[in-house]
Amino acid sequence: MLKVMIVDSDLNRSKPLKQSLIDNGFEVIAHVGNDMALDSKCRELQPDVVIMDVDSPSRDTLENICVMSMYDARPIVMFSHDGDKAKIKAATQAGVSAYVVGTIPSERLTPVIDAAIARFEEFKNLRSELSLANTKLDERKVIERAKGLLMRQRNLDEDEAYSMLRSMAMQRKVKLADLASQLVEAAKMLIV
């Protein structure tokens, strides 16, 4: 059973949403009256999904979503009465997984939440892949710098410098990128 936290300043407006969630098999763990403490509430309650009902997403709301998404990201479904394209774009850039204009029938609630979770997971995987690719690129750059240092200092060609780096890394039982970083840092200290 997925745990849902509702964020809506209007308790009467969110009663039908809460009932629809319960009827569709979700556990509503909290109703938060404003989004000011969104990050801390999410850390405290650990909902699986956050559902926000707003007339129109304000700049403060979007900033609070950004903060939550940076530190404790989770799928966010936003119901709004504002169909402005700029607001929709800003909300999705802030971290909203599904932006729904108006209300939806109870039977469509589960598919909307499922789509938001799927989009969130896909985005999370893409972010992880990008982070890994950037790390590998950074490692490759430092290895190239270390090879260049060895080539100049020892009058080696590129293959010999790489072999020397690899051999040193194996002897010291460290990652090639870590050894290369140490060599580059040591060279900086000698030059200064």
C-alpha cells in the first residue's frame, strides 16, 4: 500500500481527494496545510508520493519543491486550476512528476499516480546514469593529465605512460583514477 501525503491549504477541497485515495487503496499518512515545511515533513513522514492541490503554483511552492527534490526526492502529483504552459513547465522543472489541470474522476487517480511514479523513476535513473558518465569523464581527464606529466617527465610515449600508471596503481592497490589524481596534485605542489 503506497503512503501518500496531501499538501493543500484548503481542507474542505482536499476531502474528496483524500476519500478517492483511500477508496483506491492508498494510505493517506498526512494532510499538510502548506508547503513551507515540505522538505522536513517528507523526511519525517517518508511518503511514497506527495499530492499537492493548489490554485496556481506560486514561486515559493516551486522553491519548496526544488529543495525537497534536491535532498529527498519523491514523486509529486500536482493538481492545479492553472493550465498556463509556463507554470506547467516551471512545476515540472522544479520536480513535479505529473501536473493535472482541474480535477479527475476517482477511477483515473491510480493511473495518474502510477504514471507519476514511472516518470519519477525514469528521471531518477537518467540522473544516476548522467552522474556516472560525468564521474567517468572526470576520471578520464585526470588520467590523461597524469599521463601527460609522465610523458614529459620521463620522456615516454602515451602507451608507456599509461602502462606505468596502471602498473603503479596495481602495485599500490588503488584505482587508476585515484593514483592519477594523486600524481596531478603532487605535481601542482612541486610547481608552486
